[in-house]
Amino acid sequence: MAKIDESLFSVEGLDKRLKIKTLNKVMMTEYWIPKDINFLWAMGVVLATTFALLVVSGIFLMMYYKPDTALAFDSVNYTIMQEVAYGWLFRHMHGVAASVVFLIIYIHMFTGIYYGSYKKGREMIWISGMLLFVTFSAAGFSGYMLPWGQMSYWAAAVITNLFAGGSLEAWGLVEWIRGGFAVNDATLTRFFMLHVFLLPLVIIKIIVIHFYTLRIPHVNNQESEDIDYDAEAEKYLAGNKKEAKVIPFWPVFLSKDFAVLGIFLIFYFYLVFFNYNFAMDPVNFDPADPMKTPAHIYPEWYFLWSYETLRGPFFDMLGMKAGDIGLIIFGFAQIAFLIIPFIDKDPDILPAHKRPRFMIWFWVMIIDLLVLTVYGKLPPTGANAWVGFFATAAFLLLFISLPFVSKADAKARGAL
Amino acid sequence: MREIKILAIVVFFTGVLYWGVEPFAHSQMHPHVEAPDYTFEDVDGLQGATGNAAKGAELVAANCTACHSIEKAGFPKIMDDASSAASYGVVPPDLSSSGAIYDANFLAAFIKNPAKATKTEHKYVDGKAHPMPGYEWMQPQEIADMVAYLQSIAPKEMTNKEVFTDACQRCHSIKYGDFRFDGTKSSMLAFTPDENIKTYMGTLPPDLSQYIRSRGAQYLHEFINDPQKHLHGTAMPRVGLTEEAEKQVVAYMTEVGDSKKPEREALAGPFLGYLVIFAIFAWLWKAKIWREVH
């Protein structure tokens, strides 16, 4: 070991010991981002900030929350909401952030799909991102159970019951998950553990991996232009900043992120103070009652589209029970977007506006997901059931058609 | 320009999404009902008769005080809550404030035929009867006299909590109004013991602590004014509160169930104001930085 004379409490001293100058270059001032981007490229930082808001507000909530079926409801709705100083603020922040984080995740995800940022070198970014989506979903679901209101209880009952489908039932999977034959105190306590410990730990780990996967293939740009990063970085460092096609992460890229973040935070806190019912369902302010089924049971809005694929096939067909078909489609819906890099058969990386058939595919997908979401909340009766059926069929057809659609674009361009 | 176009698309689809899962979904799940009717037009009430409070005093003393206390007029409770609930099925109300919180027409109709006025006739079939007998045999003028008497002794001013207690607490608890961590009895529990009220109503009436959050003010007004409109066949009686009394009931439920509402509303301005300032500086800084690279 080399002896270091510089004081620990100086930049030079820290640099000698920890190479902080190199670290700063690698992580900040010489981490290159394309210049040709729009505000959608700020969603990553918006998501990281929202996650930080969730962690901080969650820590404060955990100081008073009691994971016990006899105490949970009052610990949230009385102790935190009425007694603890600014407890209501932390709960509203937590509840609204948990909902808004999914809006941003969806925007982030469809930005990736639109600009083709999931393929030919960027698969690991996409896969780690989809893993984040799955773990965030698990965190959202487990957290929704904690206030032990009517929706907490019944959503938990309905969703855990999905693991009793077909032969899963014989394995006793649902009892294993619940820790009993019905959703009960053991279920609440283990979901509390998942929500405040295991899932956040896994999420933090995957976020680190997600950032890491970006490093080598770099972030995509608006025209999916293939940039020679070494050459462009050299231009930038030589002072030719206007000509260079790249910008450093700090301060240029982050300055734009902060500007977007400023707008996002106004929107977010407006919801926290004035319009929070969409994220904190009024029905959940009725205490859990296993003897009284609510008139309408529906998941939070961000699960509605996949929930509707579960309900879509409402009649037996092809020799199978409606429920089993629904479960299979629902299972597929969870991983559907994960496989996009592998079923997009276009060899080029291009944004949707340069792939005419894919462009149509993209917008039909968005509209279909909207239809699934809206009808996922409505009672599945009469015409609603048929809308759900056809929207589910369309969802499957979109995935089946993607290899052909993407190939057709490539052929028309002469790339295949 | 391109960014504004993209923003417009994002805002549009987010707006459609919000509309679909919130206002549209709720309109489908909770059909619209007519606005509350505080005149109680449908009831067979006073029919324009003006009562004489002095005559009413004699009639009330002779006909009502066997079961009802009127603390204000010197008729104290003759039994504790548990005993009177066991005797009548539910604790009968003290009549001291009835003239103030109940609409006069409704009160007259109620005295004549309680089940009809409260829209709970569906409950009293197969030999079951409303615990209070009807007084349709009385002269309309006598009924008007009793209503006039009850109005004459009623307090002019009542706190929100007093109105809630007199109008709701015989059947409903609102434990957050006096929350006890130590297991001692809260003063805001229903007067009628659980087992009696269960028999009387068919189910345990809910604790109302969080109803301002779970139902919202508008639903509460529509529901209290006429429970049958939202929940057809419910055991909850229409109680005939005046508009003013009903507002006080909902105000009390807000004080208890959304006690930090004033703090929330006061904090919103400074909080959002700070963020606007942050956003302005963030944009100015961004513009400065990006001028160098564009």
C-alpha cells in the first residue's frame, strides 16, 4: 500500500484514496448521452426521484404502522392520518407516488418501444427494466394490502386466489402464499415484510443493474442514429460543444432532467393535496370485513389492463374452462412486453415514425391497452364483457403479428 | 415544437386514461341520484296547520314521555341505555332537540306513521312493527301542537357534535371522535348495545369514523336525506334532518374523519408555490447550460 500524506479531508486526499476524480468523470462529466433527445428522456430520473419519495415517506409511515389485522386499519387511519404531525402528508405522498410511479413507468416503457430502444444491443436494458416493472407491481400489490381496508382484503383474496388455478391448486400454492386457507393475519405480516424489506431491496439492486446495462450500449436518441461516442466525446472535450452529438450526464443532461422534474413535482404535489382519491380508493377507507364482499372489486388502475385479460375470455371454448384460458392469457400478459426484443424481426434500430407499419401497431397497442384498462374497472356484464373479450383477443393478436409487421417494414425499406 | 407535440400526446392519453378509470367508471358503478329534497314533499306532514306550543306541552307529556326522555323539559331518562335497548329494541331518542334538527313537516308525518315517514315499511312485515306506535288517530291540529311544542323547547344553537349525537349516535359509533388506545370505553360508541342494534337493524350499523373519506360529502348528503335512493331496501331509516342539521352532521364527520383537512388546505399553497419557484430556476439553469451546446 502506498503511503498517502494528503489530508483525508481534502479533494486531493480523497482522490488519492478513492479516485473520486476518476469516479466523477466516469459517472458524471464523461458519461455521454446523445444530444438529440426530448423530455421523455428525463423519465428515468423522474422515476428515481419518485422511488426516493416512496422510500422516504415509507420510512416515516413505518414508524407508526402496525402489521396486525386488529391494529393495522386504525394505525393508518387514526394514528397516522389524524394524530401524527404531518402523518397525512406522508401517507398521501406515499399513496399518490405509488400510483404516479406506474404512470411514469408506462410512459418510460412506451418511449422505449416507440424509439426501438430495446433491441440490438439494448436487450439487457429492456429486460432489467421489465424486471423492475414486475417488482414494482409486487411492491404496489403488497403495499395496497397494508391499510387493511375492504379493497386491501378483497384484492388480496382475489389475486392470491389466482395461484389456486388448475393444477396449482393441488400443490397447495395459494395456502403457502397466504400462510393459511384464507387471507389472514399471517398474510398481512408476510406482505408487510415483502413490502418494507425484501422488495425494496430487490428493487434497489435491479435499479443499479438497470443503470449499469445502459452504460455500454448508451442511451438511444430521437432518430436512433448510430453515434460514434469516442469521436463525438473528443469533439465535446475539445470545446466543440455545439457540433458534438453528445452531452455529458452532468451538468447538461441532468439540468434538463431537473427542469422536467420541476414540472413533474408540481403535478405530483397537486395530486397529493387536491386529487388523491384515484390513488387512495375511497372503498379502502372501510375496514376489512371478510363477511361482506364489496359491490365492485377492482385492482388499482395500473393493473387493470392485465386484469381485464384475465376476465376477457368469459365463456368456455376450445375444450377449456373460461377461467383457465383467462389465467393463461393473464400469465402471458405479465411477461408479454419482456419478449418484445425477441419478436421484433426488424434488423434496424429505428423510431416508430420511420417504421410505418410498426407505427400503426404501436398506436393500436396503446388504444387497446386503454380499452382494457377502462373496461377492467367496469362490471363485466352485457356489452362490457364483449368489449373485454375483443380487446383481449386484439392484445394477443398484436403480439402474434409483431414479427410479421416488423419484418414487412424491414422488407419495404430493403433491409431484408 | 416537437417537444410540445409530444407533451400534448402524453397529456391527451393520460387524460383519457384518467377520465376512463375515474369519472367514467364511477358514473357506471354509482348511478346518479336526484339531489336531496329538504322539503320532504312526499310526506303527509303539517298540511299548513300552525300549532299551539302550550297545548302541545300537555299532549307530549301525556303521550310521549312514557318512553322518551326530554331532559330539557324535566323528563329525565328512566332507564340506562342497555335496559331501554332491551325493552324497545333500540334506545329511544331524547326529544330535547328534535324540534331543531328534524324538519317540522317530517316530524309531523313521523308522529303519524313512523315506518312510512322513514321509508322503512319493508322492514315491518310478518307481524313486526316499528317500536314507536303511530299516532294517526290524533287530530292533525294536535299533531301540529306537539310539533310546535318540540320546536319551542329546542335549542337555537347546537354544536356539530351535538347534532351528530342526537341524530346518529343511537345506532352508529364514530370511535375516532374519542379514540381510546387503552381499551377504555369511548364516549362516541353507539348508545344501543351491539347485540340489540343487530337484532333491530338486521346488521351492525357501520362505525362512521372514516365515512367522509369512504363515501365523500356529496354521497353522505344524498344518503342521509333519503337512504333508499343509493341503497334500495336498506334498514337505515330516513331521519328527516333539516338541511342545516345535515350539514352539521357531515361537518362533524369531516372534523373527525378528515381532521387534518384545514392543515392540508393551508399547506398546499406554500408547498406548490415553492415548487413553482424551483421549476422556474430549474428551467432557467437548463436554458443557460443548453445555450452552450446548441
